[in-house]
Amino acid sequence: MSALTGYRVLELSEHVAGEYCGKLLADFGAEVIKLENPEGGSPTRQLGPFAPRGDDPERSGLFAYLNTNKCSVALDVRRAADGQQLDKLLRSVDVVIDDHAAGWLQAVGLDPAGLETGYPALVLCSITPYGQSPPPERSHAEDITVFHSSGWGYHTPGTDDPQQPPLKGAGRFLPSYEAGLEAAICVASALYEREGSGLGRFIDISQLQVLASRADYVLAQMVAGDMPVGPERTAYNLQGPAGIFPCRDGFAYIWMSAPGHWEALRQLLGDPEWMTSFPENWLERECTPERVAQCRHYLARWLETQDKHEVAAAAQQLGLTLVAVNNASDLVCSEQYRYRGFFHEVEHPVQGSALYPTVPYTLSETPARIVSPAPLLGQHTEAALAAAGGEL
């Protein structure tokens, strides 16, 4: 039995954040009923990558990943008749997940302020870019907007040329995935609390606040007042030889900040002559631009002759933070991922068979499992409404 077996979730979400939250709950055993507009379904069905087979709206690889183990109910909650069906569904579930803009829930008759009287045991989780009371200019935002307003754009990446614009960050939906994970943890916690109190609660997830909570010590120092806050991105550039370097078969990332790292590098390289001119504590106290440039020069020359996985394994044995930069094929072939069963083969009725990543952590007694592919649009409408006491 998985961790959330027995709980029922109604997913109103139409974006990555809410759908990822629902996926995590579903993969851990919750029954997740996904409401979709009968005309085309969730907007994520129109986002790629797309499978080479099948027709819209069933070709989206993104939708297929985000909606494993869920049921699809085609219902337009903005229509009065379907709104009545929504009320019956609400009274049959433990959790509701939503990621529309602030105010949308009230428009469909689910006011967070009225939960105690209308649905006292319901756990309602809303995921928005800036919370329920955003300034007018931020009432609508995309992931890239949230990413840069959170400060992460200053850190992505550091560059030798501060005139170059910051990058967008990892992937297309980093704020949404992080907020979806946060929401799933909060929902699970609220359900645990409800076991004792019998009461639900409203959970307000701000993507901006989630990303800020993930920031590293540079932003933390700014918030604490230990570092001046300004528009210069150089504050995020750690003054050292860390970076991504080409290898014979790809790239590797190296990080050094302490004398122990320097000694480990010395052993890894076989005590080369050029390292004798550096003080032992130069990474901590005498990290000059000239030394950084010289160190990077020799590192680059050496790493371009190495295989990324082999050199990473050798470095880590010595206590040096050096890792291979993995591509998709590296991940599929990873011995660690294979041992953990991180990828599951899933057969989609339209897209066919593919490897799907599971959750990035394991619970030994109540593991996550993918037992069914993402649903076809409206696949479970009749059965789900009948179970909730509704009618077509």
C-alpha cells in the first residue's frame, strides 16, 4: 500500500504546478480526479514535446508525464449545470488542488474564506505565482517571470561578462515544479493534521516564496543584512575556479572552496608542477583573479583528455566535488537510477511505450508507483460522477 492510499483528490489545475502536485499525490496512492474542460481538455495537452503518433489532444508528452495514475472527468465548472456536479464532487473528496489566478476559486463557488461553513473537512490548496493578494501588475505571470523576480536569475549563471543577460534557469517550469512539490508536502501534512482535528484548511502556495526559500546562502545573507543588496549580479559569482569544463565525452562540473579540495585535486592530477606556486589556503584567503584564471587554464587542459564519469568517480573518492554533467542517455544508463528503479516503463494507449521518471526520493514501506498512464480526455467522466452521486 502506498502512503496516500484511501484519500481522494479533486484536481482543478490547468498548469504544470498543480498537475505536478496532483501527480505526486497520485503516484503515492491517492485517487486523483482531474477536471478538464470538455473542449480540448487541460492547456498542458497543447504543450510539447509531442509523441510522433496519435492525434491531439492525446499527443503531449508533458501532459502524459504530469498526469499518471489520474482519472479524467470532462466538466465545465463555469456552467451552472456542471457547477452542481462540482459541488457533489467536492463533497466526495478530501483534497482540492488549484493553480488558477487569484479570484478564480471564488468565481466557481469555492471561496477559501468560506471553507469552515461549506466544506469544513476539505483541504484546499491553491498554487499561484504571487499568492492570493498579488499587486495588480503581478496578477498574471509565467514561470520565467517568477524565476527572475525571485532573484534566481542573478544566479543563472554567473558570467565573466556582467553585461550579458541572465539565463532563464533550468528547464521551462522550474518554479512550477518546485511549487508543486511544496504543495504536495503541505497537503500531506494537512491530511495528517486532519486525522486528529477533523478539520481541513486552506493552503496558499506562492511560487515566488517557494523559490526564495530554495535560494542559497548568498540571498540568505542579503535577507539577513550581512551582504548589501544591489542590482549587480557579481554578488552571486563565487570567487573561485568552479565551473563547467569540457571533457573527452561531454562536460564535468568542479567545485573547490577549501584547502582539502586543493589537496584532493593535487592527488588527482599527480602533483603537477604548476600547483606549487599556489599557497595552500589560496581558495579561502588569497583567491585572486590571476590565480583563478591560471587554475582554470590547467584544469581545462587536463579535463579535456578525461572521460567525465571516470574522472568524477576518481575525484569523489578523494573528496573533491567533481561531477559529470549528465544528458538524458546518461540518466537512463545510470547504475544508481537503475538500482532505485527511478524509471518506469509506461504503456500509453495513444503514445505507446516510454520510460517515465518517478519521484526523486523513495519511501521503503509506502513507495510511489506508476500503475496507469495519463487518462484520455473525459475517460472517467461517467464513473467518477456516478461514484460522487452525480449524473451526466
